Amino acid sequence: MPLGLDKLDFAVLCSLALAVLAYFSKSKIQELLSSDDAIKVNSDSRDVVQVLRENNKNYLVLYGSQTGTAEDYAKKFGKEMAAKFSLNVMCADVENYDLENLNDLPSNVIVSLFISTYGEGDFPDGAIPFEDFLTARESGDLSNVKYTLFGLGNSTYEFFNGAAKRVEKYMNEAGATRVGPFGEADDGAGTTDEDFLTWKDSVMEELKDQLGLDEHEQVFEPSFEYKQISQGVSNEISLGEPTAQYMPNNKIEFSPEGKQVGPFDATHPYVAPITATRELFSSGDRNCIHAEFDLSGSNIKYTTGDHLAIWPSNPDEKIAKFLECFDLDADTVFSLVPRDSTVKLPFPVPTTIGAAVRHYLEITGPVSRQFIASLVQFAPKEDLKVELTELSRDRDFFAKEVTVKYLDLADALLHISHGAKWGSVPWNFLVESVPRLQPRYYSISSSSLTEKQVVHVTAVVENFPNPSLDDHQPVTGVTTNLLRNLQLAQNKEDIQKTTLPVHFSLEGPRGLFKGYKLPVHVRRSTFRLPSNTNTPVIMIGPGTGVAPFRGFVRERVKLLEKQPNTTLGKHLLFYGSRNTSDFLYQEEWPDYSKKLGDSFEMIVAHSRLENKSKVYVQDKLIERKDEIYDLVKNKGAFIYVCGDAKGMAQSVHAAFVKILSEGSEISTDDATAILKAMKPGGRYQEDVW
């Protein structure tokens, strides 16, 4: 042992050293605890049943979420169960716990499952171990489990709510008992919130009977103890850093090669430099931004066809209205302390109200009827309580007064109160009830073969007048307008002389984004070119749906440059735009055609040419039906569709059904079945939204 100490002496000294270190590093430890990681439970156990028992919980909510939507609805449900029935609810991500002992749940504990579907019927990335757990169960393994199930999906995809349907199948086979209906939300129809409310009301009636619950008036019971801090801003105070690792007192980890070390994912981004931006539209009335993100300072790798997640912040105008609506002081410093160890902090604390509103809260998103109902208890006047109650109970009235007017939370409340402030709503209620500001995902428009460490994205800027409001206040997208602000600044255009609907702080917390940077991470996709280069490829991507196909084509160009003797199958790209003013990357395609020769052809459909009839990509498919049929039926072509899910993708699918039906002289049902059978093998792939 060192210095001649025996093992006991050495252990005592180590303990003393650790105690001293802990005493002088309290702020550092607090920063680590205030990161986006789940708070450790007292036992450090991953056994969900053990954690539930140790924390005296009597209801379990589990979620598997890809983009945060399932998590949001799971937390809404859990909070309402606690508020209405005084249950001690544990709400957790299935990724964070082991479920091997799930059948040992106490007989009076029911588990509510919220599962989103990603891609073609797949489980969210973090829920794949949950799927593995379920598939390994045998009959009777979960016979003691009672559960409710709510799935989140999109009916424009073939395998609508596929992950939740598989959960239902596996749970049933393992002997578990479902309580209430199987809920299915449909983002494709835009009814997710109403689907949830309908399911929730039915399930809660069942749960009241099953558990003998007494319902009482919903009263907000905070999950965190709110603490206002009188000290000024210091290095220990978050000013909106995406995670605690970017705080001044923390150190970012680097590899020996000087690369920032991940993993980078939906909770831990990389702050990437934006090396170039440019405007792609020439019409002057609409905007589309091309942006290039440099990942070379990190260990992030991407593959052609993946998605880039961009972490946005809120615009100045929306922040000011939110603070005004709730009579909040942006400079107030506060902290949150979880009331029990199963609750996860929503963002790094301590922080300021202004930083939370700018960087952490989804203040511009649509408002739900359930949220309006939860505000009744805080309405400053009796007449406002009555109006909020009527809004929350009447689906059609709510749609007319809030949804179709594109009102966010502050807009809606100020509209209802005729401009009067809502200072009676507690800040800690807003922190717990307003969803976390989520990353936005974009199909990558570059090729990892050509641009190994630079990612391109192509984003149409959402900005249009709101016809439902007297002042026609514009409806704006958060990330796309942020990118436009960056593009103007980076290209030295005078923002003050440009008509912008919203403005952003581009330097970020403590200058973290200075020099044109934004937090990002890469999300893996199954949208991949066939490995056999001889296989024909049919790509359909109008508007920004062309983004991944630009990456595909650049991939093929680079492949031929490196391997000139490579034989390529036919690559057809069906692209649609309004007219030549919004024809994306039109200067690039002739060069690609020259390099790829006869193996590549681009077919363009314009829908708004002057004195011309409207032509869409599905029309062009039908025009080439004989060639398309031969490529699909006889030559094994792969089909890729990217873009709008509600209109375009369904019309394109119908065109392929027609082509196969007429070509093979079979029924449309049989043709539909053929396309459905192509999906699991990757021969018909969709990247739609």
C-alpha cells in the first residue's frame, strides 16, 4: 500500500478525501444532477418493480417515445391520474428500467403503456429492449399484469400503430389483461389530441371501477419543489445550455484525436458550426434554406438517408408575449427539486425564467383541450373559468375558437381574456405542463460518401398570414425561421431591412452558438439505397421531399468517380414544384445527369405554371406507367417516396396500385397487397411527414 498504510487506513483516508471533495464540490454535483439524465433512485436499481415499491408508488406509467410525443402524453395522463384520484404515480421511459420482474407488480397496481411507432411499424430506438423483453415472454409470464395501452402513429403509413399493435399481441400472448380500450392516435388525420382525450375518458372510467377510485376536483400537485433564488446569475446558473455539459463549470470530453465525445442523441446534442447557408427560392414571397452543418469536431457519423435533428430556440416576439401573458419576470432565477427520486428534471437547473422560456419550453405549439381544462383552477375571474370550461368540454367549439386559428397558449389565453394577464397561473405549473421544446427532424440532403463530415439540410420556411385573426399575425415555424435568420446574418444581409415575421437571439447562452452554430444530433433511418447497384431505383419527392434523393444521387455520382466500371440500374427521380422559381437545386441536376449518363433521369412536374394545367408527380408516374411497371414487376425496382404524408404519399401509392393493377390485370386489392408485401423487404420505402 502507498506510504506504508494498511488497507483499513487507506480506505479511511479515501473516504475522508471523498467527503472533502463532496463538500467543496456541491455546486458541481448539483450541476450533474440537474442534467437531462434521469435522477438516480435511492437504491440505484433498474428493476422497475423494486423502484416502484421503494418509492411507495401505486400506479405505473411507461412510455416508449421517439420524438417526445408519447412521453408528453404519458406525463399528461400520469399527472391527471395523480390529481383526480390522489394516486402516487411513477412515470418512466421503458429505456431506463429493466422489466424482467414486471409480473411481480402488486395486484392493485396497473401499468399504462404509451408506445409510439417509428418508421414502418418499428419500436422507438430506446424501446427496442422493451420489444425484446416482450418477445421473450411465454404464455403466463405476465398473467399478473393488468395494463392500459395507448399507441401513437400515423395512418398514412402502411403499418399504422404497428409498435403498439405488437405490444398488444405480445402482452395478450403472455397472459396479461388489458383494461379499457386499446387507444390509437392518428397523427396522419391530425386527431392525436382528440384520440387521446376519447381514450382517456373511457379508460379512466374503467380504472375507477377496477381500483375503486374516488374522483375529486382536479388540483395541481407539483412534482417539484419550486425555489426562487435571490443571487444573481453566476457560472452555476444555466442560461439555456442544451445540457449541463455545456455549462461553464463543466468540461466537455474529447477523444485523443480531439473529437468531442458523444453519444449524441435526443437528450445530448453536439453544438455544430453551420459553415454555409443559402436561399433556394427565387420567387421572393417564399423561402427555402439550404444549410450545411460541420460535424468534423465530433465523433458523429451519418449515412446517406439519415435525419438531422436541429434543436431550436423560441423567437423574441413569442417569448415577449408569453412573459406578458403570465406576468413573468425573465430575470428571476429559480431551481426545481424533485419531490421523489423517480421524477426526471425537465431541464438543467438552476436557471432563469427567461432562459427556460427561450430554450426549454414549447411555447408556440398547438394547445390541447386537456391543457385548457387544467387551467380552469387558475383562471383569474369567474367568467373566464366558465369560458375555459366550455372550451375544454366542447370539441367543435374548441376547434373553432382555438385550433383553426392556429393559436398557441399565450395567444389563446389573451384572446379569451381580451388582453388581460394570467398572472394567477403558477410558474411551476407552466414548467410542468408546457411540453419540452423538441428537436425538429430533417431528411439529410447530402451524401456521406461525398460529404463525410458535413450534413446538408433543406428546409422550407413556414410563414403565412393567419386568416383567422384581425391583424393577420403570421403563423411561423420555429426552426425554419431560425434558419432563415441565420442565413441572412451569415450572408451579411441587413436583417433590419428585411421583412421578418420573427427574430431570434443567434449567439445562444453565454455565446455558445456564436459564429453560427446550433445543437444537433443524427437520427438513424432505414431509408437506404439498395446495396446492389444494378437494382433500378424509382424516387418520388416533390418540394423538399427531394432532399434525401439529392443525397442518393450525389452518392451514385461519387461511387462512379471512385469506381468507374460500376454498372448502375435505372434511376428515375420524379420531382414536383410549383414553378421554376421554387425548383430546388435546379442548377445541380444537369451536372448529375451528365456524370450518371443514361442511368439517371429526372422527370419534373410543375403545378402552378401560368396558363398551364396543374401537373403532379403522380400524373407523371401514370404517363410512364409501362416503364414503371416493367421496372417494378420484372426488374425488381426499389421505390422511395418522400414528402407530404396526407396528400402526396397517398396519391403516389394510388398511382402505383393503378399501374400494377392494369399491368398485371389484377384487382386493386391484389395490387395493394403486392405493394404491402414490398415494404418489409425495403422495396417500397417512405419518409413522409
